[in-house]
Amino acid sequence: MSASLPASPPPHAGLGEGREPSGPLTLGVRLPFVRALGSEARVHGEKARGGPQSSEHWEGLAQSAYECEDFATAERCMRRAFELGDGDATMYYNLGQILYALGDYGGAAEAYGRSLPEVKSALVNRGLCWELTGFFDRARIDYMAALRDDPNDVDALVNLGTLELSGGDVAAARDLLSRATALDETCHWQLADVHEEAGELRMAVQSLRRAIAAGEDRARPQHVRLRRRLRLQRRTQAWTRRARS
């Protein structure tokens, strides 16, 4: 059984991690990349058993290249490992991580799919790949399947919540992201988008403040922006009241 590649930050800002703001929304999707077999020792290239004709040797080289963020070399090495041995679920999961890092979301979705059902975290990963390639219904199906397996899967809650918000279902997004904040305070960053979309600026600012207090520093720019909007809103309301009196 091959070892799992470590997580690599996605090319977005904002899965804890997430995607760039789209319009007024942060649409943050928590980083879903987790170790497939966390208790298993990692195999590094320089320590891989076997010679150049060993699948394990090439897996080790792939892991070393991946950790150096040389994802193209990591893919070549992993492809060679597949040529020399039967691919198990974790090998496909690792290939999915490499392809995701390369921006090949369609290929990553296929690889993650071949790691199922053994690697449960691949459901959320594949869902994100579907989302990034515009297959939102497929993404929703994967996120919901992950939540059936584990109702407290924060990644699935946030991914599905932000997906529903982007589709205009504010009530569903509020429910999912509120459940996520009960498990992880940093998810108040994403919940703030619900409040902002609903015009609840004061509540949005409060959520962002809680996210920052929990260590989500990337919420700071949005916090500054919404505080300015809230101050302007209050001034406008005060002027309106004076004009009416």
C-alpha cells in the first residue's frame, strides 16, 4: 500500500482555504486535501525500496517531487509507478492530488473517483474538481454523499454551503455554514458571505470578527470593507431620519 502525499495549498485564496471572491461573495471552500492513510509512514524518494524498475521507487520519487512543488515531474514519476505495478486506491488518490496541483481538474476528478470508496476524503476532493470544471450538480452529489458518511465533515459542509450560496439558495447555505461554524470557528468567514448576501451587514462583521479571532487572518480585508459599508449605512440612515424629522 502506498503512502499518501501531503496536502498542498490550492491555487486559490480563501477548503479554512478557499477560492477567490466572486462578485460580493468570498465563496471560500475549505481545503479538502487530507492524508489518505495518516498513520502510514511516508515514502521519500531517497529511501524508496527497490530499484528503477520498482513501482515503489517511482512513487517515492513522485512524492519527493510533489513536496518540492515540482508537480510535472511528480506526475511523470507517478505515471511510471502505474506502469510498473497495479495501482491501488491511495496511488489514484495521490495522482489526483498531483493533477489538482497542475490544474487538471478533470483528470483529478477521474483519479479521485478511482480511489473510492477506500479513500473517503476523495469525495470532497472530487466534488471540488467538479465544481471547478462547472459540473455543479455532480459536485453537489459528492458533497452530499460525503455528509451522509460523516454529517460533521467540515469540508463538505463548507463546500456545499458555498455552492448553494453561489446558486442563490441563501437558506440552505445559512444552515450548512452555521453547522460548519459549530465545528470550526474559522468557518465564520464563509458564513459572513451569507449575512452579506442577505443584507445583514452587522452580523457579517460579527462573523468576520469571530473568524479572525479563531485565526482566519484572510478574513481581515473583508472585515475592513464591510465595516466601512456598515458605517456608511448607519450615516445614511441617520441623515434620512434627520431629514424626516
